[in-house]
Amino acid sequence: QVQVMQSGGGLVQPGGSLNLSCVVSENIFNFYHMAWYRQRPGKERDLLVSIPRIGATHSVEGRFGVSRDIVKNTIHLHMTNLKPEDTAVYFCIAEDVGREYWGQGTQVVVSS
């Protein structure tokens, strides 16, 4: 069973930065797609950053970027200039044909 473990998150002040990590127990290049989603309070889970195995990543939020550590099978979400509306639970997912694996979710609270 593939495991997807997230870390990072917590409380940050508006304007601050935060990094989230997502470690997969399998080679991340075995998955045709990985992504970060977020779920704001009372809202649906929305795609935040798309990370295809081949090709450029795409973020719907210009303040957020991603990086990959191939050796550690890890993807990172780098969030800058955080705003109160970024308060949400953040999830990563590893997807391949016929299977998908979600992380456990990481709470981020942006508040002064």
C-alpha cells in the first residue's frame, strides 16, 4: 500500500510564508500526476497546483509554487504572502492509472 505523508503547516501571520511537504513511499515518477489541493472551511476541495510527471507545473495561485525532490520522493508546496483566505486544509495526491493516493491533510491557519 502506497503511503502519502504530509508535514508542515500550522499558524502563520498574514504576509508570511510556509512550506508544506508530501512524501510518497514510492518513486514519484511512477505517478503520471501529482497535485496539491486545498479545502477552505465549508467549501469543496479545490485544485491548487498541478504537477505532471512530464511538463510544466501549473498553479492557480501565483503566490504558490512547488518543487520536487526526486531522491526523497517528496514534493513541496511553497506558499508566500499568505492571506487569511488561505486558511484551509491542504492535501497532496499521487495519481496513476487506476489508482490514487491522498495525504492525510495539513491544516494551515493564517491569522494575526
